[in-house]
Amino acid sequence: MTTATATASLRADPARVTRLRRALWIGGGSAWLAGAAVGAGAAEGSGRFSASLVIWLGAQVLLLAGLVVLRREAAAGARRLGTAGVALAAVGRVAFVVAEGVSLATGELAEAVYPIGALFTAAGMVLLGVAIMRERRWDGPARFAPLAMGAYPFVFMFPLVALGGSPDLSVALWGALAIGVGLAGHPSPARPGLAPERPTVVRRGGHGGHRGVVGPGGGSPPSQGTQGEAGYVVDYGCRGTGSVVHSPR
């Protein structure tokens, strides 16, 4: 399957996009926790240290892909805040990928790069999380998951490092919040305040044809040339084929 074909398939099947996003975020968060467990207390340059970095690297790649799919899922709609958030978080993920790669190659933690990844990821997830909350395409408390993931470093990780504490445990728990983003996102059927579009069924009949406007509530079509109040433009009357064409006025 080509990239173009895969992209078209995702656009045509929103449920598939959601499933893919969940798999990437849950997989990335789980790998994050596994990397933290394997590398806990490991000396730099040791075999366990290298193994943990390989797992961390896989986690970063999965979460970077998860960001791209989350954007495609359009949970934040077309809000610029969401677009900016995804861009910032993606820069952070790329920085993490670079940090893991450099650390794996040198056998030492790339301590100058990790904070950049954490800061950009956290800031981006805060913006994206706010946009998702405002858009309300996800139901219930789940829609707060991206915001929680973005706020967590500012509330726990960064203050802990500033106070001279070890960030290992707090960094590891960040992976659990990534899993939360994967578990989130049961789409709501319609945004509050917006009535869903309801198709109007109009029978075609006769050999002629004419256009009218009917309301979304159904009922008989109006006579030719009449106007409905908030209806649909309908084309009917072509050899009794029984199909309908409608669009909002």
C-alpha cells in the first residue's frame, strides 16, 4: 500500500484514525514506562543502559507518529491553537529522538537536549489540550488527557529538578499520561449548540422535474418555486427514480 493510498484510507475512515491514534499513544506510553523500568539505576555505558535507550527511542518515535495522527483525527478542529500545539510538541518529540540517538551512540545521556524536548512537548500539549477542550469533540473527562499530559511537567517534573531532586520517577510517570491520551477520545455525536443535519427524503416522480426547498423535518415537498425557512435545496422529479439531492441553503 502506497503512502497516498494509506492517507486516503485514513481520511475515508475516521474510526480507523482513532484506532491508530490509540494504538500509537498506548504503545508509546507503555514503551516509555518499560524504558524507565529497564534503565532504573543502570550505569551509563552499561548493557542495560543501552537497552533502555533503545526502548526509549522506540517510545519517542511512536509518540511522534501519534501526534501526527492525533492532528489528523481533528480532535482540536481547525483551531490555530491546536495546530501550534501539535507543531511545538512535534519539535519536542524530534528533540527527544535526537537525544536518545546521541545517548545511544555515545553511551552517555545527552543532558543538554532532553530539557529542550521536555519543554517543547509540555508547552505544545498544553496548547493542544486547551484546543481539544474548547472544541468538545471528545466526551467526558477524557478530553482533559492531553492538557494533563502538558501540564504535568510544569507542575511536578520541572519544579522537582529545580529543587535538586531526581526526575527519574516523575519522568517515568509521564508515560502513564501518554497512555491516558491513547485511552481518551470517544467522539461526541454533535457539538453542543449545533443541531445535527438530518437528510430529507423526497420522492421523485413524473417525467418532468423541478426544484424546491424543504425543511429538515420532512413532510411533503413544496410546489415549484417556493422557499422553505431553513431547509434544503432539493432536486426531484426525474422518471420516478426515487433518489434525493440536498444541501444546506
